[in-house]
Amino acid sequence: MSAAPLALAMRAARDFRGLLQHRLIVLGVLWVVIAGVNARLSPYFLQWNTVTGVLQFSSVIGLLGLGESLVVLGGGGGIDLSVGAMLSFAAVMIGFMVRAGIPVWGAAAAGVGFSAGLGAVNGLLVTGIGIPPLVATLATLYAYSGVAVALTQGVPIAGFPAAFGILGQMDVLGIPLQVLLFLLPAYIVFHTALSYTPFGRHVYLVGDNEAAARLVGVRVGRVRLMLYTVSGLLAGVGAVIMNSWLLTARPDAGAGTELMAITIAVLGGFNIFGGEGSLTGALAATIVIVTLQNGLQLANINPVWQLGFIGILLIVSVALNQLLVYHK
């Protein structure tokens, strides 16, 4: 190959790589591909109720993904494998409180606080005792989910008033109410905090360079403890939505969602070593992943294979980050 064509080829490769580094473009293209495949697999995919179903489920998964993304952003090998287990445990506790006669809205608020406390336990195990995040949250995954199942003996808790279903079942102009009341406000609040507040600057600094953060007086342990607590809080909000949607509290409500939450963070562009990423990418990744799962369900793909596809997407996401972010 002569010098001129080679130079053009190298320039085209650089331009293509630069295009891929725009995370939202990548996610947009990926969504179009997934939607096209889903439309071929199932004739029901292009119906309007499919769109509302994607939005409805994306609120719960999106909240878990936002919490996971914040933990990963804080660095130190941060990861929260227990997000689904916290959702299940909080859902069950809300159900028990309603059964005990506590007004459902008060029980819901208490359940969110309880789940934030579970997140704080995770943070204390990591920052206070020094247990690696992978080990600490794997242990609490088993502990929280195990207790939820043991308390209920695997039987869902019913008895929620019909009026409670407004959060999980109603919509405004086709947009599920839970998206408008919870997912979008959570995104706006935490995106604003990360972008425009000292706390956000501390989170990015702690994730990017822990030693430098300590030198300028940032309390690294406190920052990471807050991130784990927020992850628990968002899981608790997800539990409220799930209970409202089903009008029952299931001890397995969050089973398997931790893999999706991690995939959201990585696919959304968060550096798995911390210090880099945007919640806008996480929000877009949520739509991509929920669209994929929804299409697989409509096509009657075995749930085991559905998890396999999510796992493959996680591997591809990590590989993409390695190629486009860490080896610039």
C-alpha cells in the first residue's frame, strides 16, 4: 500500500475511533440495532404497549443503575453486588409494616430509609473495616436476600391497598408515573450534584486519585460511605415502585438485577477503576438494556439465555471501555 492510501486509512480509523468515544452515539446505534433485531424476532415489539413496558421497567433498573454507577465512580474497586438484594429486603420490610397496620405511605418511606441503612452497612464494611467491595457486597447479597426469603418463607406478602398502585401502574400521556416522579428526578438531582457541587468534584477526585484527594483534605472514606448509602436509598425507592406495581412484596423482587445494574454502569461509560463517567450515559444504557431484555421476553427466549445475553453485553462493554478510554 502506498503512503497516501495508508495515511487515509489511518485517518479514517482515528475518525471512527473518535466517533465511538462519543458514548451517546454508540448507545444510540446499539439501541437501533437491538430494536431492529427485536422487531424481527417478535411482531409485537413495535406496538405502543411495548414502549410503555420498556419505560415502566426502566425506572426500577435505572435507579439501581444510577446507584451502581455512583459507587463505581467513587473508585477503590467500588462495586455493589447487593443492589437487587437490598431491593428485595426493603420490599419485604415494607410488606411486613403494611401487614402490621402501618399506613402504606409511611411504610414506604420507612422502607426507603431502611434500604439506605443497608447501603450504609455496605459502606462501613468497605470503608470502616476495609473489606474489599467485591467480597463485602457479595456477602451482603447473600445475607440480605437470604433474610428476605427466610422471613417470608418464599411467599409474597399481599394486602397492599389498591390506591398504592398509583405509583407503579399509572401513566401521564403514556409515560409511566414512576419515570416522572422517581427516575428522572433522581437523575437530575445526582447529575447536578456531580456536575456543579463540591461533593461532585470530591467524588471524581476520590475515584481518579485517592492519594491526591487525601492531600487536599477530602475525607475519602466518608465520600465512599455516602455513595454506598445512596445506592441503598435508590434500591429502596425501587422497592417502593416494585411493590406498587405488583401490589405484593416479593422476596425475590430484585433477583438478578445486580448484573443489569453493573452493565448499565459499564455500558454507560463509567471507568471500572473510578473517576470517570456521566449519569447521562447510565440513563441511556438503561434504555438499551431494558429494550434488549424486553425484546428477548417477547420472543420467548429462555430466561437463562436472557441473562447470558446481558453477560455478553457486559463483556463487550468492558472491552469497549478498555479500547476507547484506557488506551487513548
